[in-house]
Amino acid sequence: MRTHKWSDIQAKYGKPEREAYRAEVAAEFEAERATLRQLRKAKTLTQQELARRLETSQAEISRMERRADMYVSTLAHYVEALGGRLEISAVFDEHRVAISLDDLASQSPDGPAVEKAECNLAERAEPLVTK
């Protein structure tokens, strides 16, 4: 029986399939991404309408949509004004843990630091599903 080096097998069969799979996953991931502006437009809202919901100015909505960095609470309020709910997860090698945003409503950017919360990762972890 003839033997083959693993590197030869990978070179002959593995790379194109791996690259195709990576491209497919990247395309799916990219399709799931949206800017704040795209989210607002998908909900057929103008900046003025969203500003009324958030009790702010249209100019502030414009700045928010162009901002590269903002408080999580600001982002959560924006998404809620669109009718959604912001969810944030920490992703580890084999599991995903939802991070609670329940305290955001009572926190202000100037408020006290959030106390460390204990959580049982085994109970809160969701298996990470991959192809």
C-alpha cells in the first residue's frame, strides 16, 4: 500500500474547498451586518421620525449614524427606537454567552461603575454552531 504525505493531500484536495468555505462564511457574515443608517432605512424611518422617538434632534441622529464609537446604552436606545432589542454575546472557542444589558436603563454614562456580576457560565452558555 502506498502512503502519502498529509501536506501533499492538503495541497491537492484541501485548500480550494477550505477557501470556498471561508468565502461562503464571510459572505453570510457580511450579509448579516448593517450600519445604523441601513437599519433605520430598512424600517422606513427618516432621521426626523427617529429623532422624535428618541426625543432628540435630527442632527444628533445624523451624528450617531456617522459615529465610529458610542456607549452601548446609546446603541441600545437607538435599536429600541427602531422596534428592536440589542443583544451582545461573548464568543469563545466552543460556546457563546449572552451579556445582560438589563442594567443599561438604570445606568447613565456619568453614573457609577457597574458592579461585577457573578454568573454560572455552564448555565448561560449556548453551544456555538458552526458549519
